[in-house]
Amino acid sequence: MEPDPYGAEEERLMPYIYMVRCTDRSLYTGITTDMARRMREHCGRKKSGAKYTKSHPLQSLEMVWEAETWTLAAKLEYRIKQLEKNQKEELLSHPEKVNEWPSLRQPDVIYRPHPEMNLDCFLSRRNDTEESS
């Protein structure tokens, strides 16, 4: 199947918005359709990893939210990035409020938090795959 040059194929993949904590206690917010790959990129400091996490190593994956489309995920990522650090910390304490806060809420849109996801679950998948190869 040929890639769709207009991004419609990307819309069909489940997009995730995530927040990671770096070793200096700063927070980084990103978006991806492949959490395992993205966490490996951040932790491996590869070219494809974010410039920020190359100089601020990851400590933990704090929260993941699921969105219906890439466009909706990108809107939430942008809005989270506009928050003050204390607001981001509050959101991490109550991730379900992502659908209630006026500055984050979008009419008729529900973002699903995934507090069960953590960095170890994505990094251990890589190790399992490497061992079976």
C-alpha cells in the first residue's frame, strides 16, 4: 500500500499524547502513533529523538492519553505545552481532568488516559524482541 501524501493514512493510526519527566525534573510533551518506538528514540538519543530529550535524559513516562485522530492529538499536545509547569504537574496528578479543564477541553472530544503505561513496559518490549531474534 502506497503512503497517502495527504496524511489520511496517519489519521487511521491510534495517536498518543505523552508526557515524560527528564532527570532534571523538567517535563516534555510529545505525540506519536508508536509509543514503543518513540520511547526507544528518546532513550537512545538517536537522530530521530527529540532535540530536548537529547540534552535532558528521560527518567520516566508520566502519562499517556489516547486520541481519535492525529489532528485532535496535535491540538491537545499544543494545549498541554502552553500550560505552566505547576498546571502540568496538576494534570499528571489528575489525568482524567484532561477532558474537563477549560484550557484543554474540546467539545465532543474525549481523550482517554492510560496511567498503566510506563517507560519500562516499552523498553522491555524491545529487549524481548531482541532476545527472540
